Amino acid sequence: GEILFRTRLSEQMFSGLAPWVERLPGRLFHVNVLASGLFGAVSGSTAATTATVAKAALPELRRLGYDEKLCLGSLCGSGTLGILIPPSVTMIIYAVAAQVPVVELFAGGLIPAVILMLLFMSWIGWRCWRNPALAPDTGRHWTWGQRLVALKDLLPVGLLIVFVMGMMIFGLATPTEGAAFGVLGALVIAGVGGSLTWAAFRDSLVGATKVSAMIMM
């Protein structure tokens, strides 16, 4: 999560999801929810999810004239998906403390997380249907071809989710090993994307150390 926070992944997720929600009431507000769900599935952290998605979404939605209160609310609400969608850090801590299988906890959190995402999107849609000025039409519309091309921006995070969770669900890796594979995958994504610098790597290590120290305390 710390590595991906310091790369262009959040901007890629935003551009990959935006064409698919333009016709829904609320338009780009739904990207906040969907991107939070996707990033939560690779970071496991509410703080990292909220910070990463907000970094890409907030400046863009402000520029387009979207309602700031609803934007902030959707970001803060959707950010909590980071502790519910696998691989949640909170679930890992609980599994260790309660001596229960962490993979089963992960499986149990998936459906409630999807339901919560749908509820968030339903609320946004209802608010913006009642008051379209909350999410103004920017005049930009995508063709189906452009939507399909935009999916390539979701490919890195999608592959990382499938890779890490698949290794654990099919018993090919323990949660600890899955975490190591996740770090490796994040480093590869950042390296291929050209945003892996020594400064970003150092800051990622410091950030991960701070979070780990907080949990242990």
C-alpha cells in the first residue's frame, strides 16, 4: 500500500474507471467508491486507501465543479472499505489475536464490502438524481471503444489483487507469504510504470515502519 501510494496507480485507477460511470447519476463520485474498493484490496489499510484515492480524485472533482461536501463524504466513507475488503490489516490482527484462520476472515468480509459499496453508490445516485447540480455534466462522453481502452489502466491493480488473493485462497501461500508477493508485485508495477525512485522506496519503508510500530504498540 505504501509503495502504490507513491506511484501513479491512483491516477490510473481514476482514468480507468471514469468512462464507465459517466451515465450514472453522480458520475465521477462513483469513481471514489469503486477506486477505494480496488485499492483497499491491495493495501488493507483505511488510511492508505483514503489518502491514495483522494490524491487523484479531489483535485479533479474540484476542478470540474463537483460538490465538495459530497466529494469529501464519499472519500471518507469509501475509505473505510480498506478494513473490510481483503487483505485487511485489521482482520489479520484479529485473526492472530483470536487464533482463527485469516483466509476465512478474508472470505467473510468480501460480500459485506460489496454490499457496502452498492449502498454508497445508491446514496450518491439518489442525492445527485434529486439535485443534478451536485455532479455537473462536463460535456465529455466516451464511446464503447474508449471505455474498453481505458480498462488497461485498471490492469495493474487487477492483476495484483488476483495474484495475491489467489495465492492465499488456493493454498499456494500463507498470508505472510502473500504479503511478500504483494510487495514484490507492487515493486514490479512501480518499476514498469517508471515511478519507482529511491526516494519513493525510502518513503515507503518509513511509512510501513510507522504503521507496523503503531500496530505493535
